[in-house]
Amino acid sequence: MPVRKGQLREWVARHDIVLYLVLAYVISWSIWPLVLLNPESSPLVPFGPGLAAVLVAAVAGGRAGLLGLLRQLGKWRVNPVWYGVALGVPLAVPAAAFGVAVFAGASVPSWEPSDVLQVAGSLAATMVIVGIFEELGWRGFLLPRLQRRRSALAAALIVGSVWLPWHLPELVSDPDQRPLVPFAIYVVAQAVLLAWLYNSTQASLPVVILFHAAFNSFTKFFLSELQGSAYGAAWWALACLSAVLAVAVIGYAGSRNLVRGDARPVRA
């Protein structure tokens, strides 16, 4: 008996979270075996979470569901303070982690004025490659659906718990780039901070994307030339500072909504 379009849509809508996670992982990990042929190639498809979100939203909700997902990318009109947070925090935390590494014995590199342009270029590229491709899925699609029946903190921690193993191909291919334990702490803390930004701006993905991309870009800038114990110390500092910020946000905004005041978390 052929499956009707309406029945398929209803089935996908009932299982949207599971289907999204399966597709996000399958798409993202699909090129991992190619690393065996070319060790220098990327082991991860970065647009897996975003493409999975688009596919599931389109099938489950049709045109309206897809537009509802993509519309979040255009929600840039928010209080400018949030853009300050999205740039300031990702600059301050890696800089402080670098300071810890210097205190631990690392030498200070000789930065050039041209490095500013390099960081700006990295930020712009990361906003597309990492920000849009990942955040459209993790925060734009998954988080509001998890918040239907859970507290915002519980939903954020669940996102963090599936976001962390998604990085497995990169962690296996280059284990020295991201020390596992501090990276795990960092990712879960970031999931809380990003959920707070997402809910506080009522689903402004531009702010969330900027925060994510800026953290990646400034972390790469400050930590790229560190080696050995200094690199490990910087990563532990990065993880601990992120965790402290996450705890502070929970205390400030509350675990139920991760929003200060009477606002409610975003639910799909």
C-alpha cells in the first residue's frame, strides 16, 4: 500500500528529532573514510547539521516549516548589546586563556597589524562554514524542539551531548588539536551559552552564529602557536572559563528558560 504524502509528513513530524540527528551524523560523517586515502583531507562535512535541518523541516512542515526555519537567519534586528556580547566574550575568553599559557611559560608571538585582517577573514569564513551550516541545525532546528517539553537548560545539555560526539572524526584524525576532556567541557558550556543567546534574542541566528564563529576564530588566533604544556594549559583555561560563564548565565537567567525576566524560551 503506497504511503500518502500526508502520512509521510505526519510520521516525519512525530520523529523529527531522531531523523534530524541520524541525517546530521550520516551526512557529516560520510566523507570520513576518504581520510584513509588522503590524510590531509577533512574528515567532516560541516554542513551536515544545516542540511539535515532543512530536509526534515521541509518534509515535516512543508513550505511553511522550511521558511520558519530559514527565517531565523534574517532575525538580525536585536538590541546591539547582544552583538557586543557575541563579539566581546569570544575575544576575552581565548585572550585570557592565552594569558594563562604565557603565565605557564609560553612566549608571546610577534603579532603584526596584518593579523587583524587575517582574523577578520577567518571570522567571515567561519560564519558561513561553521556558523550557518552548524547553527541552523543545532540551535535553529534541534534546540527549540527539545524545549517543547524540557527546561531550556536540559535542552541545551542534550544539544551539547550530541554536538560533542559529532566532532569525533576531527578528534580521531587530529587528537592533538583539541584535548578531549577540556574540549568536552568547552562544548557543553558553549551549548549553554548559545542556548542563552538564542532564547534571549528570540531565535536570532545571526547573533548565535557570530558568537560561535568568533569563539572559533579568536581561539585559533590566540592558541595556534602554543605548544606542549602551554597549549594544554590554555585549553584547560578555555574550558574552565567557559564553564564558569555557563554557570553564571544559569544563575542569572534561570535554568528553566535561560532568559532573564518574563520572556519564554523559543519552542518549535
